[in-house]
Amino acid sequence: MAEIKMDVRVYPLDEQQGKTKAFASVALDDMVAIRGIRVIEGDKGLFVSMPQSKSEKDGKTEYHDIAFPLDSDVRKALNKAVKEEYKRVEALPEEQRGYDKPEAGQMNGLNIEEIKLEIKVYPLKDSQSNTKAFAVVNIDDLAEIRGVRVVDGEKGLFVTMPQSKDNKTGEYHDVAFPTNGDLRKEISRAVLEKYENGDKSKDKSLADGLKKGAEKAAEHVGAPKNEAAKSRASGIE
């Protein structure tokens, strides 16, 4: 496994939400950030869960990762780093917790044209909403982001990253996103190009699944309840 740079930030909860002990944000290689990662107390100790959406299929509840590292070794390293950072931060007095705002992602010196993108677009048939399609984006074989939307707005089509809703404020926050502005523009351009040129997957079941999952993602990605932790958890922009 090539060495992957990780910026790990963990926010313990003052009021525990079920078995969730903390939320975390991780930036990978100054390229992509994943929020809404959970540190959970299970029967066999702490474990780490990627942000998830929920859907119902044949009367059964299914959970799906919204964003995740593609390499199993990277995922294991991420899990270990998140648990270690949780233990470190949880031991600190609350007033000493927190992180400086990160610098804009420089992608380890790579140029946009050097970043490999694999994109699949899943149009919604007869969509009655502004959302016209969903997309799955593989960023340089580093991480995959699902639930990317193609939206028809007042000024035309645009692309949004998967989002969760803060039920207190009603605000939406990106769950996973490129940390570099130019990379984000290139992903948006490439997704729209595939959508407009008809280069779309015909897997309607996956399109429907992405739609249902995205509709319920806000309930299950979540954010820290206490205001201090919540403001700190939005640190990776």
C-alpha cells in the first residue's frame, strides 16, 4: 500500500447518541474529505463506521456507505487512526479539544490532469423533482463518493456532493467532497458531460437505490448534538 496522508479529526459527544461515541472527519491525500464517520462502542469494543444512507428493500432495512476508501489497507489504516485520535482527544478537557482550520488541499503536488476520475451516472426516469440523476465518483482509486446529484436549478444543471441535514438549523452540509476547488470543478464538469451526452448507466435499480438512500441519508449521517462539537466538526471545508 502506498503511504496515504491523512488529516484525522475526532469530535467526542458530550451526550452519547445510542452507541455512537464520537464523529470524525478524515481528509485523504489533500484530495477528498469524508465527514460523518462514527466511532461506535460495540460488543467487542470500539469500531469505525463510514457515513451511511438507509433504504428499504423487500421489507428489509439496508445500509450503504456513502463514501469510503477503495483500498482495504487504507480503510484499515483510517479505522486505526480514527480510534487512536478518539482516545487521545477524549482524554483531553473539553476546552482543549478542537483543531485549526486546514489549508486548501494541494493534492500532494499533482495537477488536475494527473487525477484519474471514473464516473457513472444514473438518471432518474420521469423525475418530478429538481434532482435529475445520481452519480458515483471514483477519485484516483483513492476513494469513492456515492449519491452525487445532478440538479436542475434556475440557472441550469449543476452538481452537488452528497449531503446531510442539520435538523436543528435546517442547514445542509456535504458528507464527502474534494478538498481542492479545482478538482471539485473538474468532477462537476465531468459528471455533467456524461449526463448531457447520454453516457449513462441503465441500472435503474441502483439509480432508485441511490435516490432512496439519499432521501434518508440526513437521518443517519447526523452531526454532534452539542453546539461546540458541531461547530468543530465542520472544520474540514
